[in-house]
Amino acid sequence: MFLTLWNVHRFHADYAALDGFDADDADGFVEVADRSPLDRWILSRLHTVANSYHDQFVDWDFHKAGRELEVFVVNDLSNWYVRRSRRRLWDEADSLDKRACQHTLHEVLLTVCRLMAPVAPFMPDQIHRDLTGVSVHLADWPVGSSLIGSSLPPQDWALEQEMGLVRALAEAGRRVRVDAGRRQRLPCRAGWIVGGPDIGRFHDLLADELNVESLSTEDDLERFQRMVIEPDRKALGKKCRQDLPAVIALLGEADPDDILLEIDAGICILEGYDITMDDIEIRRVERDGFAASTISDENVGDVSLVIDMSLDDDLLSKGLARDIIRRVQAKRKDLDLDVEASITLAVWVSGLELADTDWAHVQSEVRAGEASLNEGAAVGDSFQVDGVSVTFSVES
């Protein structure tokens, strides 16, 4: 938790320094109501966790309080909010959304440090001094008391529930990819949400998290399913005995819809045996090219996520671009380059044509001032993905 908190602090401090961010500048302040749903969600989560943390302190349950705050810092703040907010701070131009993100990070870090201070007096104090110039041990308790008011941000329980569903769907999407053997950086063409409340304002965020080109809602889950008829071996075994293998083979070859129509009409006869609904089991599975997962929530019921698993050269090119970006960014880190430092990039690709738009995206993401693709002899670091060989070199 401590290293995670420090990394969040450094992330905020680095971009605040680049942007000249001043938390005390009243003209640049963005009211909570004017911030994005993601900002308001993390502030609401902070409110909820802080009150629970305070109550556990009052009950002398310090271990449970610490665990809850750890989950907030690691899972909510770092793994979700910061990860989903990075791109908001990459734009060099000033914007309302960028300042809202900086103010949100500043406020969350201050409150977390003040909550931690009684049990972890040193690192929170350093972070608090970096942010305000004042020791955390001179700050008021954020939850408040009979003598001072609460300084916690507003709470929005409905927003917390909504984001909880978004994160559950994101996790379901990761499991779908694993089960289907689709790596995370390889995009999918489309995804659909079936059932549950309207989370349309988070569709872009969730689509990016799922790595799908588009995400929409759908009312009919059966659109993505096909019917499978399986024999009830116990029932058929009593009826067909030695002819059971032949009957099972015919069931496997038959069209499920035709079988059901014939059973409903009472004219389904295989190998001379009358087949009824008691002799079969009906299941619904995803149609070829689709994969799905359903989550159950006591508040919203069943919600299904369906992903189109078809693949073409366009998607392969986009996936390759993501892998090149990841490798180049790792190389930048190895070279200890500044966030804003420009690089000279050379890339050689064999086995797939990298689309022009994807090559431009690579150059933009890694801050390549100069770049070349498949020019000259390939020299540098190499890797393979999806049967494609890539070599790249990075110079500062």
C-alpha cells in the first residue's frame, strides 16, 4: 500500500509540475459538480471509506480499518481511477477536465494522508508536506467531530453502485477473453450489454477497458445464442438400449429447431423410437464468433456481456500497434527518459502490414519526434506476437 500511495503521489506531482498546477488558485478550481463522473465516483468512494474507517477506529478495530483503506488506495485509487485517468493528463493543452483530475487527485491524497497519519506517521506526513507545505499532524481530522465540521467530499451512493457494475463487467470481459484465448491488447470489433440499468455515460470508459471498438446495449440475449439439444442418456438408454449410439448420432446431426417442432407435433421418430421432451436436454450457447459472460447482482439482477470475437487484419494491426507501444514505453523507462522527452524510433515489422493510422498512433503515444517503418536493416530489440516479428530501436 505504501509504495502504491507513493507512486500515486509521484504521478500527481510530476504532471502537476509540468502543468504548473496550483491547488490554491481559486480561478483554476473546478467544482465537484462540474467534474466528470469518474472524479465524482472516487470522491464519493473516499467519503464512504473515510466514514467506515472512522467508525472502525471508534470501535478499536484498527486492523479492519487499515485493510479497508488499503483496498481503497490499491484497487479504487491506483488500479482504477489513476489508470483510467492517465490520458486526461497527457494532453499538453490546459482544459477543464485536466484541472478537475488534478484537483481530485490532490484532494484524495490529502484526505488519505490525514486518515493514515495516526497509524503511519511518516510517509503520509512527507506527502502532505509536498502537497501543502504543512505537516499532516497539524491538519484537522477529515471526518470531523463535535468541534469541527467534516471536510469530506459529497457522497453519491447511486454513482458508486453504477461504477461497481462497470468494474464487474470489465472483470467479466477479462475472463471472457481468457476463456476464448483472446489476449487483452488485441481489440475486438464490438461488445453488447444485455440487461441491467442504463450505464450509457460509462460506455466509452468500459469500451476502452474491454478493448472493443464499440459498446452498445441490447435487449435480446438470444440474438447471440444458438440452441443445442443433448440426449438424456439415462432416459434414452432405457428406451433404445442397443440402438442408443445410433439415436445419439442422429440427434447430433439433426437441426435443433426441426427436432423440437417434430417433438411438439408428436412425430419425432429416430431409429424407430418415439422421441419426447423427456429424452433430451436443451441448452443455449453462444453462436460461433461470440463469447459471453453473465454476472448476477442482488440490486440489478442478471447482466450479460457479449463480445464479438471475429478477427481481421484491421484488428490485428491495431493490436500490434498496442504491443509496439508497450515495448517502446518500457524501453523509455529503461533509458530513464523524462515524460516529455522526444525519441527517435525505428520499427521493422514482418508478417503483417501495419496500417498508416496505427503507425501514426504509435508515434504519438511514444512521443517519437522522428520515426521510420521498415527502412534499412533491422537492428534492435525484437519480439513476436500473433505470428508477427517486430524489431525496434529507440534513441533519445
